[in-house]
Amino acid sequence: MTRKRISDLLREEVKPQKEELSVPSPGELPTPAETEPLAPALPTPSPELPSTSAIAEESNLPQIEASIDRLNQELSQEKAQVSQLQEQLTEQKALVKTLTTDLSQANKHQQSLEVAQQKIQDLNQQIKLLEPLKQDLESQQILINKLYAEIQTLQTTLEKAQATPPDPIPANNAFALVLPTRYVAPGQPDTHLSNEDIGWFD
């Protein structure tokens, strides 16, 4: 702002001088022979004044440095937060990988459990089909027990019979047992031989 004002003042000082030199009064107009080119009057150089912006910058330098320090601190904090977030992201990825593995194993266990349940259902179905056979086996077992009891009874009776001495045989029966039986030959069939069988010819 100060520079603009100084330049404006210089321009305002230069403009009246130019107007005085370029616009003479009518009574003072020179003749063409007497007219000579007039050199424009140059403004006297003013001493350089210090820039207000430079002064403002020097006065604001501590604030700028403080702002830079604060921004650096915030940047460091942001970097620390980013690093922490990266670590958390790495941990989350590892956790996701672990959970994925656990889920895969759980699915395998679920499949194994389903297979085991299917086997149990098949076995129950087979048991239902074998239930009539079980009843038949129980009936056969009862029959076997009865037969075994009868065999035991017969064996006991046989042992008692073997232990009892035989009754004496009468004399007539003993003689009949001693004599041999007479052989009776079977009857011969009546055979008649013809002359042809004998071989005689007339």
C-alpha cells in the first residue's frame, strides 16, 4: 500500500509540471522560430523507504516459525497415527486369515458331522430292518433251549437204561437162539429147451 501511494504522489507531482510545460498561456506563446524542444522535468529522487511488507514479514516471522513448528508436530502426529493404523491393519489381516482358517476347519468338521449323522441314520434304518430277524432269532433260541432240554432228558433216560441189568431170557428162547436156521433155496423156474437151442436139426 505504501509503495502505491508514493508512486501515486510522484505521478501527481509530475503531471502538473508536464501540464505547465506543455500548455502555455496565449500571451506567452513563442513564435515558431523561437520554439525549442523543452526537456521534461524529471522528479527529484526520493530516498528509498523501507517496505511495509518486509516490516510485516519481520514482525510475523516468529508467528510463521511457530506455525511451521506446529505443522511439523501435527505432521509427526499424523505419521504416528498412520503407522499405528498400518499396524492395526496388519493385525486385522492376520486375524482375518486366522478366522478364515478356523472357518475352513469348521466347515470340514461340519461335513464330517453330517457324514457321521448320515451313517447313524443308515445304521438306525438297518436296525429297523433287522428287528424282525431279531425276533426270529429269539424264537429260534427258545426252540433250541427246548430241544436242548429234551436232549438232556433223553440222555438221562438212556443212562438210566444202560445202568439197569437186562431181564433173564427163558430156556426155550435160549435154545432157539442156539440152533441155526434152515436154509430154504428159492424155487427154480421151469425151463424148456427147444431143438434150435440145443442145436439139433432134422
